[in-house]
Amino acid sequence: MNRSLLIPLILGIIIIFHVIRLTIRSSTHHFSCSECGENFQVSFFNYTFTAHSLDGKCSVKCPKCGKTNMLKPLKGKK
Ligand SMILES: [Zn+2]
């Protein structure tokens, strides 16, 4: 195989696995709003393009009160 193709190929595989992992996470986890207590799920798109902290928290916006907070994903659907 051409060596110059190897690095883009490996990067592509890593990105695909990351997207699959986020897709599964966004459909199997929910968030609980720290302001109003609303439980909600976010779409894969919102989940992927939001800010993530190192301890796994995501910056998500509550659909009920509109507050954006760093919330930890909780297991299970809402
Ligand atoms: Zn809320």
C-alpha cells in the first residue's frame, strides 16, 4: 500500500469510530437540567458539535428553561 495513504486512512477510521461512539451515546444517554430538573435528550448533531469537558460533561441547552449548562450525560433514555 502507498505509505502516504496510511495516515489519512488511520485518521478516517478514528473519526468513524468516534462518530459511532457519539451516535450510540446520544441515543442512550440523557441530561438532567440543574436549573429546572427537566430530563431531556439531545440530537446526535447537537451532541457532536457541543463543547465537551475532560470529565465527560457536555455544554447542552435545556429545552424547557433555555439555560446552557455543563451537564454530565446520564445513562438511559429520559
Ligand atoms: Zn431547565
